[in-house]
Amino acid sequence: MENRLKVLDRRRNYKILAENAYLAEDRKNAIRFYNKALKFRGSKKDNIQILYNMAFIYDELDLPEMALKAYQRISLMDKNQAGAFYGMATMYERLRDRKKALQMYYKAIEIDPNYDRAYFYLANLYDDLDDKEKAIYYYKRVIKLKPNDYIAYNNLGSIYEELKDYKMAYNMIKKSLEINPNYYKALFNMGVIYKKLNKPGKAIEYYDKAIESNNNYSDAYLNKSAIYIEEGKYEEAIQILTEGIKNNPYAKYLYYNRACCYAILKETDKALKDLRKAIVLYPKLIDTIMIDRDLDNLRKDERFIALVKEWRKDN
């Protein structure tokens, strides 16, 4: 009995050391101490909890393979741990094994039919796989289980918008905003829908709301500026794009669109500066630059020709 108590004390001490290391943001030592704790006999429940903690930390350390192994160890200890299969699914997604990810999400749902996050990410994965029908089905399952999931409503609305079912898209985004009026992606998507409905004024209103909610969301600046570009209001578009770049200094398309505006206005120096920045951020833009009519005013400039040659040669 005394020896068993000593074993439990040592195990408990290593767990405490692991937790303290984690709180101190020393994740590697947290893993080390959890591994030491597992070397001493404990209950299955406690072993599973330690492995969950290790899996979360491996995920934070961007070590999906190690997190996956921890989840697999849990599933071997208890085949009814839905969370372990869900965790494996998320890691398989990180590792770009979508087939395995689908299998694990289904396994998690089989064990726990009310696992709303498993349905959510299953829907998200089907959306990425361009299987809109299944994505819609599983997002609806999420909403049935969690009626206030404003992100699921927003994602559904985005899918319906892609399918050009603007009435359904509007209704889903509207519901998302009723639940969370400040959700920037829903505000942005409402702007997209209004633009598709040929109501640019309302679209700008919602893009502004999206920016107010999250000024780091570059797509809102991009889409808002596109409306002004369509209307030939290039100076106004430049102001919007400049504001966007201030808040999103690595947003390649903001630089690119501002370069196009400057090119149309024959402000060549500024256009070339923005083009170079955009290409540095995303070299594949060179293919678009070759055919974009908005850049026609630059094509005879020697600096533009040299820029294109330089990037086509290096990439």
C-alpha cells in the first residue's frame, strides 16, 4: 500500500510540473513531464486525460503527427472516446489526408450522434471538397443540434450564394446576424449578396460594417474598392485600398488592385511600387499581370518590362 501511494505521489508531482510548465508557456517541458507521469501506473481515466492534454499541446506546437499518435493511444484505451476520433480527424485534415479525416469524423458521430463540432467540421470539409449538397446537409445538422450557431448559418449562406440561390443565402446570413450582429464574416457576406442583387449602396454599407467589426479583414476593403473601381471612382478606391493596406500590410490583392488604379490614372511610379510588393507577396500574380487590361498603361515602360522579365525568369 505504501509503495502504491509513493507511485501515485510521483505521478501526481509530474502532472503538477507539467501543468506549471504549460502555464509558464514551456510546452516542451510540459510534454516531457506528462510522459514521465505516464510511466507510473494510474487509472485509465487519468491516462486518457493526460493524453488529451498532450495532444492539445502537440497541436499548439504544430506537431500534428505527434498529436495524432496521442489521440490514437486514447482510442486504443477506450474505443468509445468520440473526442479522440474527432481529434484524429482534425489532425488528418492538417496533414491533408482528407479521406482519413472523413472516416474519423464519421466515427466520432457514430459514437456520439450529438457531437455538433464533428458535424460542423465534416460540413466544412465537404465544402472544401466542393460537395455542396453534403455540406448543406451537415451544416443543417449542426443547426438542429445548436440553433444559435451563427457561424454555421453564415457558412450555409455562403454556400447558397455560391450556388446563386440568393434568397436562401440572404435568409441564412440574416439569421447569422440576428444571433451575432457583429460577426464580421456574416456582415461581409451580406455585402456580397447585396452586390449580387445589384444594390451596391447596401453592399458598401455592409462592407463598412464588416470593417468596423474587424479592420484586419482584407476582403471587405477589396470588395468595397471593387465597387468604386467599377464606377470609375479610382481615387476613392485608392483611399479604401490604402486604408486596407495600413491594417493588412501583407494583403497581396490590396496592393495589386491599388497598382491597377494607379496604372489607370497613369501614376506609373506608384503603380510599379505596388506591383513589386504584390509579386513579392504572391509570385503567381505575374500570370495575371501579363493579361490584365487595367495595366495596359504600363506595358511600354522599361521598368515594367524589366519587372516582368525578372519575375518570369526567377519563377
